[in-house]
Amino acid sequence: MTTLTLAVPDEMKKKMDSFPEMNWSEVARQAFLHKMEDMEFLRKFKEKSKLTEADALKLGKKVSKEVSNKLRKMAR
């Protein structure tokens, strides 16, 4: 197995140290695995997509606007 060293802010390390029962290496492995699965899904989705980058940006802006409007209405 390969060793990987990570840098974390001092405050995060203090909080991590307050949970000595946690296996932080396993937590990190699971987080990396989850992120890689997400990225593989996106890669496959992108390969099959016929959207151009401009189309995707336009659609993303429209979705963001709709979500923003919905959240504003819910906050009222």
C-alpha cells in the first residue's frame, strides 16, 4: 500500500484529535473513493453527452436561476 501525506489546517487537526476512536486514514480513503466514483460517473456522462460546453453553461445558469428563485420563495 502506498503512503500519502495530507496537509490540514491546525484547527482541523485539533478537532480530529478530539476523536481518537476515528480511523482518519479510512475516512480519507472512503472520501477519495467516493470522489473518484463521482468523477468516473461525470466522465462517462460527458462522453455520451451531445451538449457543447456553451450549452452546458447556459443550462447550468438556467438551473441555478430556477433553484435560486425557488429558495427565495421558500424563505418568504
